[in-house]
Amino acid sequence: MPCSETTFLDRWRYSTGGQVMTSVHKNKDTFFSALLSGRVSMVALVALLLLFLFSFHNSSIGLQDTRAPAWSGSFYPDNAGELAGLMTDLTRQAMHDRPDIPSGTRLQALILPHAGYIYSGLTAAHASLVLKKGQFSKVILIGPDHRIGFENAAITSFAAYRTPLGTIPIDSDSEVLGRCGDLFRPVSRSESLEHSLEVILPFLQYSLQDFSLVPVVAGPCDIHRAAMCIDSIRDSGTLLVVSSDLSHYLDYATAVK
């Protein structure tokens, strides 16, 4: 069930001793949040991120073909050169207000917005500044369903995802999720139409360059079970990314709080 992100973050900071670092970019009405953990378990962290969505079904996966971009040319440019140039420009702008990452901490997860780049591109670029080429070899990307409506979570039936910047292979761990009880299953219509994953990918490609992908489109689910399943496919080379706008309806001052 959806909840107030502001209220939930307050509770999370209290229960974890302030281990969640959240930075809201002041020039946009979306957000940037990087989550770093010391004492907090990864299962708890995954559960937190799933709550931002409202989250997660099964079935074996017959991976085939490549998912073509559905929203290039509307949410973001469909020309590779234009898109790469926009990524460079947004990154250059974001450098003027670079996120402060505490030394001695290890990045485990990011939250990025999934609006059109004209609205949220600069915020996403701020988040991407904490990433480096080759830093992670696998990305688990979770976004909410906007198109179909279903319980639990959709895993991919594709062998790769394509954007104007290139093709991203699907990691074999996507099939592992498909064997995790009744939580994860392919929902191809949702995956083909969903924008919340697609618009994040160019930022990851620009920053990390080479990585494999575990895409998940989330609906309402048993959050603790889903978190444990996702944690089972995570290692030190894995970045967890949650696609969420946090708020569309609050006024700016309240959203910043």
C-alpha cells in the first residue's frame, strides 16, 4: 500500500539511526536520493526501497529478443548523438552542485526520478554523479507499474533492453527471481509499455557504460519476501536502483521537507 514518503523517511531515519542519506535537489520539484548503509542490513534496505513503489509473481522465463525503447522521442531524445550530448550537458550542470558522499561509505542503492528529462533530467544527473565507469557490473532496476495494474512484480521475458545509447544484456539472475515462490512472473504488456524503467537506463549507460540488467516492474506485494528474494541475487558488484518520483502533488516547500 502506498504511504507518505516524507513520513516513511522520518520513521526510517529514526529506526536506523540516521543511516539513510537523502538529498533533494533544490532547483527541481523532483528528488535525488542516494542510500548508503553501514549497520543497516541489505534486506532492510531493499524493503525500504520497495516501499517507495508499493511493490511484488512467478513463472519460468523464456528470454527472447530485445525490448525496443517505447518512449524515446517523447520522454527523452531518440537520436543517439543528441541523447549523449544531453547527458553530457546535464552532467556538467549537475557538477556545480555535486552530491556530498561521506567518505568511508559504500554506495548500495540509488533512487532516480522517471519523468521526462525536461522535468527531472537534472535531478537524475545529480544521482548519476556518484557512479563511475565499471563501478558495478549488474544493476537491479525496480520501477512502479503505470500501465496495466497487477499484484506482485513483473520480471522480463526479453534477452536485452535497447536505448539509443546501445543494448543492455539481461542478467541471468532475472531467472532466479522467477523461481522465487509466487512473487515474480513475466507481464509482457506492462514491461513493453512501462516508462519508469526505460527512462532511467540512459543515465546508467552514460555513467557505468557496461553492465547487465535485472529489470522489475512492481505492483503491491509482500515487501519482506520480495526484499529477501532480491537480496539473494545481490553481491558487491550489484547496484540497486529504484525509479520513483516520490511526490507529484505536494507544493515545493513541503516536498523539500
